[in-house]
Amino acid sequence: MKSSTSEFDFKSSVIPFPVAGASTEIPSKERIGSKAHNLMRMAALGLPVPPGFVVCTDLCHAFLQHGWRALDALFPELNRALHQLGETTGRHFGDPRRPLLVSVRSGAAVSMPGMMETILNIGLNRITAKGLVRLTGNPRLAADCRRRLVSQYGEVVAGIPPQVFASQLQDFLDAHKVSALDELDSAGLMQLAELFENTFAVTCGTRFPADPLIQLNHAVGAVLNSWCSKQAETYRRIHSIADDIGTAVIVQAMVFGNQGPTSGAGVGFTRNPADGTNALYVDYLANAQGEDVVSGRRVAMGPEELQRRAPAAYQTLLAARGMLEREFAEMQDFEFTVEDGRLLLLQTRCGKRTPLAALRIARDLVAEGLITPPVAIARLKEYDLEAIEEVRLANQNEQPLLHGTAAGAGVAVGAAVFDPARVHSMRQSNKDVVLVCENAETSDIEALAEASALISSSGARTSHAAVVARQLGKPCVVGCAGLVIAADARSAWFGDQRLIEGDLLSVDGERGVIYRGALDVIRQRPVELLDSVASWGST
């Protein structure tokens, strides 16, 4: 009798990244997804990319049709790829002395920022944590990675609500009389990891899996399942992306931005995605992993912080910026880790931008000789050039309610709403709405699409929610210190002023300023930019 997995053939479905500088044919985005395709191009250029491999989109198609039987059939190829990755890194998956930890990420042919799942630090358990300490001499790193794995795996794989771990974390910090995780030593972080494991066991009725291969198998399955999540389906509908293209799965050797003060994680754009100006645009968090930045749960610093803490990594990033634009002939959105002062690139993709930024970037790329006028005109076809405006608020001498970090150009005036679930009902009353929240999640994409602007008390300019808001053309202000929200009471304090749902706000996304009431709006056309585009037709 044939085995239950004999109908699947994945022998050519697991493809390792090329070695640095190698000349090799890179599979299409349709086969390996845009994230893996671009990672392979970066590796071939000689840019610093952690080694890894990609599982092609045919696994996703098989998994969605046949479930876990398809994933079981992948196991031999996955094992071979892990062994090869271990030979490349000098660390081995599950090895108690030199453990290899991996990240598991999604990657469809069309980029969908933050809509599908990622799990980091796969392969860590009590035994390999001791091996990581021996390998790095850093017990705090091992403890921090372990508590991160348990909570992220619990949320993504086991479906534990994020607030379960978040409230437990806050209770733990309060009990230890500290305000942030950075103030805990390695013993405190290990206690927290044990607490999270106990919570996992109580909530799920089973212990957290110690077997690294079980962790990996379930992580791959969770990433594949996230293709069918509500937020992913909504994003595809809004942006007219086909439901049947599926996602690849990328497995990479972990690099550790949470290793100490000369390590960190960041997200950047090679040009300003809000207005298109030719300036490096970076958010950086020291002693952090990438999810800390893109989740929007922490307020990030700018490129100056990276330059101060890791000057060599900053110089490498400046050089990489130019290489990326020359290779892709387009503004890029990239993610990176700094591990003990060394830069590693984790992703690059065509950067989402406002319509005004698209116009300026197209004009400048032509002027710099990176693209031709016909290519620029083709790229601008998705934008309504007749509707592109430079918008600002009149009466800017008015006393603002709050200042925050500017994350999306333009202005908006609308009624304040403090719960994403309330946006739709307010819009049904023909009201323009400003969504005000502690931290916008990508799961709030339907509310983001309907709101006129986004304000958040935490977050970074490059968080996934801010990227999505910018792509949708919404003014966005994040990291608003002094904003305290009482969503249940449908109210919030903006500094010393209390507003209730329905009160009018004016949002200046370019300057990061919020005003009470409805200020007049001044609109003007970007004539110089439009004239440049018009001149291409006569050349």
C-alpha cells in the first residue's frame, strides 16, 4: 500500500540561498516569493544576508488542499536543508553545544507587509538555551530569546491571545518594581520564560514542545495557515491580489539584535516614503529583534542612534542603500539586524509610498539615470496624477494638542474614534474618522482603510501598520507621548485635554502634529513635479 505522503514530490521545492557573490540563476518570484527572490539577489551581490533556504509556493498549494499530510511529506527535504544550513553556519539544529536557531517567515510573490506570520528563535529549549549561553557567553540573550519564542509561538501556533502574555509580562514587571524588560537581568528573564511556559501548558493543556523539529514543523504550518487569515484576505481584496498564488516559507539562521547595546534591529527606506525626498529613512531599536520594530509596540529611534551605537554597521548600511537602488532601480524598504556591531540584511522590497512620494521618486530616478521615462510613466499608471496634491493645514500657529512622529504625509480632519471596531459604524454616518489607538495592528486593516488618518501612542514610522496606512494614502502620526486612551469609555487624554468619541481632530501627518477642532486645509498641486512628467511625453 502506498504511504500517505507518496502523492507529493518536494525534492526540488527546498532551495538554499546562494553563497555571497555567487553567479547563479534565481528562481522566479512566483515560485519562491518576492522576499526569498530578493534575498537571493542580495546574497549574490555580496551583501550581508544570513544563510537560509526557501520552501517553494507549491508546498502552500498542497498544504491548503491536503493539510498536514503535505507537510509530513516535506520532512526529508527539510531535514536535508537543515543539515546543509548547519554545515554553512557551523551550528546545528537541536545541537546541545552549538545550537542553530532559525526564523520562519512568509513570502508571497506580491509583498503584503505584516499580513502573515513570522516566528523567531525556533529550536530553543532548556538544553539548547544552555548551549547558546556556552556559545555566546551571554545568558541574558538566551533567556530573552526563550521568553520571546514561547510567547510568539503561543500566539501564532497555539492561538493564545496576545493580551494573555502582555498582561502577565506587566504583572511580572510590577512585581519586580521595574518599568521595562531592559531592567531585568538574565535570572529575571529566565523566570519570565518559565512563567510563560507554565501559561502555555495551562492554556493549551499540553507542555511547550521541547523538540526543535516539532517547533519548526508547527511554525511552517502556522505561516502557511496565515495565508488564509482574515487580515491577509482583506489586504488581497483591497489591493486586487489573487487568492491562489500562495506563499513561500523562508527559513533563515537567526541573528541576534537583542545581544546587547551594540546590537539592534531596524527598518528603513532608501528614500522618504511620505514625500519621496532622497534621504535615508530609518527606525532603529537597540538591543531588540525585528518584531519589536515592525509590531509598532515600541517607540523607535532614528538613524543617528544607529550611527552612535554601531558606526561600522551604519557605514555598511549607507553603502548597501546605493547597491540596493542600483540593483532594483527602485526605492527599497529593507529590514536589518545589527549583531554585535555587524550589519545583516533580512529583507528588501519595493517600498510602499504615498502618491506624492511616487511622483517625486519617479522624477528623481529618471534624473539619476536609474530608470527611463517610459519605465517611470508605467510605474505611475496606478496613481491618479490629477488627484495628487500637496496638502497642509492653515492656522499652524494654533496651539497643538500633541506632537508625535510624522509617519505619513498629508492632512486630515475627522471625528475621533478610539476603537477600530467602531470605525465602520461612524463612517456609516457619513463622518470622516480619525482612528486613535495605543498601537495599530495589521489586523486593523479594514479600519485603516476606512479611516481618514491614524494616530497611535506607540509605534514607529516603519511599523507594518504605518506602512499600510501610508500605502493607503492616510496621514499618520505615531509615538505620541502624552496620549492616554480609555477605549471602553470612548475617550482619551491628549496631554491635559480630554476628548470623547466624535470630537473633531486635525492631523498633520507631515509634521507629526495634532490639533483640536477642524482647521482649514490648503491644497496645491505639485506643479514642478507634474511638469517634469509631462515633459517626458515630448522627448
